Amino acid sequence: MRINLTSIFVDDQDKALAFYTQVLGFVKSQEIPLGAYKWLSVRSPEGGDTELSLEPNANSAAFAYQQALMSQGIPSTAFESDNLEADVKRLKEHGVRFTMDPMDSGAVRLAIFADTCGNLIQIYQHRKK
């Protein structure tokens, strides 16, 4: 078994695709129309099999879950960075709003930002020993 797909709820799939590709730098992997919504996923430009599905939060349970995480300041997911400080600087230059600036936490250094689609996202870098 392996993880090839994970998902995050978003309030607008087109806005999410723009943010995740144009701001974060991921590449579109799949876009398949499914009625009012679509199967929409992105992946790292560095390759690999893992995709992030940008799921609509149209279901009331999904919307409530997303809102609860946001209101409690809990990230919906986390992305690993090879250079946290450079990524934070680049994202801030794109106008990304951080709710937590880089800080050390155990074996990692991390920061948290809002993705403009209803989620907080944690980015982290393993600290050198």
C-alpha cells in the first residue's frame, strides 16, 4: 500500500487551482469535469506519484469541517520545504497571509499560511541535527 492521493476541501476549485499552481508552484495533474464540479488535482513540479485533490466543500459536512479547522487555527494539511525561509519570503512577495511566521518546533521549523480557499496550510523543513 502507498499514498498516491490526498485531498483538501476548497471553496472554489478554479480559485484553488490558480493559487496552488501560480502561487505555490504545483502543476495541474488532472482536471475531469463532473457536473457542476470536477476531479481536479495538482502535484509537485519535481515529479512523484502523490497528487493533491482540490475537492469542493459543497457538502455541508465538508464545509463544517473546513470551517472548524480554520476557526481553531488548525492546518488542513502540511507541505515539506527544502528551504522554509526562502519559501516563506517568496510566498509573502505573492501576498500570501501567514498566521504563523517560521518557528522551531521539535525536529522541524514550520510556518502556517492561509490558502485563500478556506484553509490553513503548514509548511515545514526538517532541522539539521
